[in-house]
Amino acid sequence: LYFSFLFLYSILINQYFGNMGLHVLDSTIGLSNGHRLSQDQIPFRDYWVSSGLLTDVLQLLFFKLLGFNWQVYVFHASIFNCLFSCSIFLFLKYLRFTNFESLLYSLSAATIMYPLAGVVLVDFHSLILSTIGMIVFFYSINEKNKILLTIIPGIFLLSFLCKQIPA
């Protein structure tokens, strides 16, 4: 029940703020580059990619699955907001926080992560993946799980491919 509520909240709050309209500080580079990829343009040859390419490729996948429109662009950010808040919830449960405490902190995390922009930002994608990498690292060290240690570089590589600096 807690997890379902968190899932729904983290998607809906970002959808709400992402649909408030385009603001001066918003970036539509993911929207533009995702569309360019869908038009068979090649990054670095046909257009300039200012940061990692992974976010653009993910946006292309969202456009191919759900169509090209603003709602899909915001939904992409909402999914990552959900991924972040659910990761925080699971991590806090692992640290033996109560269900209520885990939910409260995770709802707070969902409120302050992606809704600040509401749309896809490479910095946020990289930060979310880096945070998940740190959570998996902490868990694998505590549980002495060598298999999980082997996937951590892959998580950080994905973070790096979103944007180099936060990773």
C-alpha cells in the first residue's frame, strides 16, 4: 500500500508541475534531441549534443512507445522521479525505518527532485542514477554481496552517459 501510494504520488506531482507551462529556465534539449533521433538524424554529425547521449536515447524510446508530445516528455521525467523516490523508500526500509517514516521521507524526495523542473534534465537523470549507484554500493558492502558490486560500475556508467559532471 505504501509503495503504491508513493508510486502514484511521485508520478502525479511531477506531471502536475511539468504541465504548468514552459518556464524561462526549462530545458527542451531532451525534447528536441529525442525528436531529432526519431527523424534519423545522427548525434554529433547532424546536431550538437551538449551533454551525455543516454537521456536523448531514452527520450527517443518514450516517443517511439507513446508518441511525440509534451505529455510523453513530462512522463519521462515523472518515471525517473518515481524511480528515485521508490529507491529512497527501499533504502530507508533496508535501514529499518518504519513504513511511515520511509514513506514520509520518500514523499519529500519525490516532491523536491524532479518537480523543480517538471521536464527532463540531464543533471537530474545523472543525479538519480548516481544516487541509486551509491545505494547499491552501500547495500552490497553491508551484505557482502560481490555480485551487486559488479553492477555498480554499470550504474555509474549510465549516470556518466547522461551527464558527466554529476556522475
